[in-house]
Amino acid sequence: MSRRRVIEKAAREERASAIRRCRRCDPCGWLLGPDRTPIDPAVRCTHRTPTSPAVRDITVPIHEPDLYYQPPHSPTDPED
């Protein structure tokens, strides 16, 4: 085998491996929708790990309490 053929074969095997590992595309490398059907218009998959949706961790409070917060005083309120 020539050196070029070896390089092309390695690249082809790497692409096939990426398609097999990817959960977002079909066996031919086309991107699928959330219901696992082909999307329209057809788009080639990049086989990158999808970014996780922005989901809040339910163990973390929505607002951290500010322990040193003091409400501002209104000028009409008498000061003690």
C-alpha cells in the first residue's frame, strides 16, 4: 500500500468510528432530530458532544441569601 492510501484508510476508519459513537446522527452521518428522525433540510453531523441544555441543578438554591444585606432607608422614615 502506498503511504497516501494508508492515510486515507485511517481517515475513513476514523470517520466511520465517529459516526458509530455519535448519538445525534444516523449511520450515514446525517443529523437526526430529537425524535430520532432525519431533519429537513438534511445537515451533516459534526459528531461533537452536544452541549447540555441549560438546566438548573435542583440541589442549588435559586437565590443565595445575602447575610449582610440591609434594606436602604427611606428619607421619610424616622431614624432610631
